Amino acid sequence: MNTWQHHHLADLCSTITVGHVGSMASEYTAQGIPFLRSKNVRPGRLDFSDLAFIGESFHQRLKKSQLRANDIAIVRTGTPGAAALIPKELGPANCSDIIIARPGESVNPRFLCYAINATAGSFVSAHTVGAVQQHFNIGSAQKLQILIPSRAEQQSISEVLGALDDKIAVNERIANTAYELAETLYIRDSAVEQGWRETALSDTAKWMSGGTPTTSEPSYWDGDIPWISASSLKSPWLDDSERKVTQLGADNGTRLVPAGTIIFVVRGMSLTSEFRVGLTQREVAFGQDCKALVPYPGIDPVVLLLALRSRTQEILGLVDTAGHGTGRLGTDRIEKLRVRLPEGEAATTFAETVRPLAHRASAVRRENRTLADLRDTLLPQLVTGKIRVKDAERVVEDAT
């Protein structure tokens, strides 16, 4: 530890700036230059599930907001202090209301990103400002103290933690590829008339509404039953959630549904641009901003999920916009949606083809949670020198 020294973030970076602040709605395009917002920056990674784009000309006008490979994006509002490294693969990119830290020659960019995520928590909490919306300003970011070892030690720590992140990234690609293949097979096979039928969505499943147990009753929350809400439904495979209820909570204000249930968002900001739908992998509870479909006997849940996903654009066309830009998908509208499903021998054959793809995608997502938990456990200990790299390497080798 005698080679570890504290440095202010400003001393470790060649520049620290803030991305464009201002109205952007009129500048977004269907494709073009990736435009990162706070919601896209998670601790240690970028989330591309709701990525915006801008045109080349506007990108050139926002020169101070342009991102380079190995820049570190730090969230100002939302989850202040969360940091992610900009990968080379992203290419030209821009951003809004994000602190851009550009590491200098004395520090390994990946190590610095890990160190920010591991050490910024209490400092950021003490330095957020704002009465309406809390934010972490650039002046405070510059004063953030980071414990820095030798360059060789930085590299070793980055490689250990990076091995976990790289495995997580590979798994994510496997999951996405498996799911996309299943969707492609559905589109191809459902176009065939023989062995497939068209039916109203209302006739495919038992429909259920959810709810929220009162948050003022502590005995209802922090249990082990995932509670799926509009904000947490971001994966097609639902077996976990940041918020969980107890059995008592499930009995007082919400509903439980079994594995093999389809849950989709019917109210929320996300409905203005995306249709969030997933398949439960275990028993879960869910909120009033979602609907649940328990498929009738003879209808495979994975196939019904794919049928719904294939009608995404039509479903988004059914969405009404309520106050404050919130989308609302009325049951009276979506239950009339026509979907194509296989029947008889075709139903069995198709389900046996796509079900393994769904199981594979779900399995690697579960593995990723385990890997992420291990990374998050090792991260603060490694970047503060509390455990040796060699000890961490053995743990990571066993996990990967």
C-alpha cells in the first residue's frame, strides 16, 4: 500500500467538462450519432436499451459534448456518480448533461472508471445540490479523491475486474442473439398458412391486473418475491427486480403469478417509445402499471411472447398519451389485437424449436447477475488495496 496515493479527479484527467444541457426533443433522429443521456449510464457499463440519436451536423455543433474512446461518463442527475467507460466500439458519440472525464497519461482509464464507481458513493451523497432535482456538479467531481496505485497495479486490477465484465458482455451478446433468432424464426414460420391460426389476444390467456402494497408498511417490502413494475421491466426474462415484496405484501395490495406468465407495461413514460414485455421465470408479483397474461393450456408461453413482440409497432400505435407525456395502453384496445399461433403438430414442433433458445437466453442472464455480484464485491476491495490481485484472480478464474 505504500505506493498508493490519493489524487483529486481533476489531477488525473486532462479535461473534465459537462455535456450539452438544454432541450433536445426536436433534434433526435431515428438513427445517426449515439446520444447518451443519464439513463444510459449505469455503474461500470452503458445501457443501450433506450438510446437516442442525433444527426451529424448537430453532433459537430456540440463539440464540447463529443465523446471519445476511454472517456469516462459520470452521471449528474438520476443516479449521481455512476460512471461508465466509453468503448472504442461505440464510435463517434455525444451526450447530454453528463460529466465527461478524459483520463490523463498517468492513469489507466478502465481502472479510473472502476475506482470512481467504488469510491464516489458517500462523497457524491454529500455533494449533490438542488431542491427539486438533485445533481452532482462538475466542481464537486473535480474534487473527488481517488486512491491510485502504480500504473502496473492499475493494469492488473483492471484485468481482473475486466475479465468479469468481458464475460458479462459475451453473455449479453449470447442472450440477445438467442432471443433475436427465436424472433426471426417466429416471423418466418408464422407467415406460413398451414398449421397456424389467427386469434384475438383476449382468447389466448387469463388476464390479470397488479397492484402496489402500501410503501408505508415495512412488513410488506424487502422480502424475496420480485415485484415487477413499469420501470423494472427491462428484460424479456423476469426472475428478479430491485424491489421485492414479502408474502404478506403479496397478500395485501398486489398479485402473484406463476412462472410462464407474460407481463407487459400498460402505463408509463416508456410506452411513448417502446413496448416492454417479458416472461416470468419464477413466481413474481407485479404493479398496477402492468398487465399479466397466464396462457391457456395448449398455448406455449414463449410462443405467445414472440407473437406479442412481433406486433410491437402495431401495439405502440394503440397507445394514448396521458398527462406529463405518460403513455397508456388500454385493455379494451390491446385485447382485440390479432396474433398468429401454431396449432396441432406445428405448435409442438415450433415450441420445441424456440424454447431452448429462450432458456439459453434466460440462463446466461442469470449467470450475469452472479458475475456482476462478484465484480461488485471485489471492486471496492481491489481499488482500495484491501485484497491482493492474486487472491482476486483465483476467485475470478473459478467463476469464469
